[in-house]
Amino acid sequence: PTHKNMDKTAGVKDVSAQAFIAAYAAHLKKQKLEMPKNVDLLKTGAQRELPPKDSDWFYTRTAAVARRIYLNPGCGVGALRMIFGKSKNNGNAPSHFSRAAGGNVRFALQQLEKMGIVETTKHGRRITSKGQRSLDLVASGVRK
């Protein structure tokens, strides 16, 4: 029997991406996520001129990677590079699509694996049950 008034817990799909990623990035920062040693020098892709201005950009990228794997299990570094890529400005020449930096995505995935949020399968990466619980908990906090 289903009840119409039953309060359903929010999942990652039920909240806006921007609000969820900001909340999960703050959650990862509390969890003491390891950052790359040269995080202040890294760009997010070859198509960018400068590194991100936000000093906590790696937490945001890691939260976005975790959300993407939650929504699309089985994707790996190559697929995530396509998702986070953007058009490159070639000056007078026509613009072309350029993938995001793979090292950032790979390091984010490795840190999520260390935390037990993501696991590797033969078809790419997927969220573990602990990771799904963690992401849904943050999503329900965002929804309230």
C-alpha cells in the first residue's frame, strides 16, 4: 500500500545539481578529502587560460564527479573528461571542443575510491552502497 502523504526521502535526482554539488563539496571538505599537491597551479583543461579562482575548486569538481557517477554508473575517466570539457577559443580560427584535464578527474576518482564512495568494475566506476547512502543523505539535507 502506498500513501500519498508519505514523506519520501530526497535522492540526488530530486534536488538541483548546483545546490547538491555545493553541499556535497562542503561535506567532502569536512571529510578531509586529500587534494593534489599542486592544486593551486592546476588548470581544469587545456582550453582554459588560468587555474580556477576558487581555492576549493577541487572539492567542487570531486562532488560533481561523484554526482555524475551516481546518475550514470559505468563511466570512466574518458567519459568524465568529455562531460567536463568545453569549447576552446582558438583566436581567429574556429573554436573546437576540447576535453577536460584527465589528471584532475582521475585523482578525484581515486580519492572517492579511498573513501569507499566509488568502486571500480570492469565496465567503469560505480557508486557503492555506502556512497549512495552518503550522497542521498546530503541530498535530503539540501531538499529541506
